[in-house]
Amino acid sequence: MTTKEQLVVQLRQTITACRADEDLPFWGEVFVLLHELKKVPSSQMPLYELEPVGEVTYDRLKRLFIVRIPDMDIQMKDAELADAIVKKGLFHPKALKAVVPEKGFGQPEAGKSPHFNQEGGPS
């Protein structure tokens, strides 16, 4: 069985391929991935986080995807979300967090200690 994380990775890869060659029909692939994401248990919500902020969940009772962004929830059917992703470039999943922290946010530059200045003394 495919995990939620694997489905999100496949969705990101499909979106990347769609951007690289807009002439190829990727709508169907996105629609199938969304259909598979609907099977994710509600205990594992959200389905994915959005770039730059927000999340996508699925409401089984309403049979709708819910795009949650600050100050707004947007309810969408499968085909509407697939259209938004492929045709309008909206609601793309955020990149999965790397195990290695990115440079910035308190990370020292390569070869530099965060506690010493250029001369080697305390900063």
C-alpha cells in the first residue's frame, strides 16, 4: 500500500513534470493521486501542507477536499482541485523537510563557528 508521504512525493513530481512540459496531459495523473489521497485515514490529516502556508484535508462526510489557508477554508470536489493544481498552478504541496537543516535560521556558514568571530575570539 502506498503511504500518504509517497503520494505527496508523487504529486510533487507530477507537478514538476507538468511545469517542465506543459504540452503533456498531467491532469489525469493528478486526479488519480487525489483519488488515492482520499483513502488516507482521517487520523493522518492534513493530507499535505501548502506552499507557502496552509493545508489540504479531505472531509469524508461531505466528500470534498478542504483547502485551509489563513482566514479561509475552500471546499472543492476532486476535479476542481485537480484543475486548480494543474491549470492554475495553485495549492501545490510544500517540499518535504530535509533531514539536514538548511543554511540559515541560526545555522553557521561552512567553516565558521557560531560562537567565535573571524579572529577566533568570542563574539
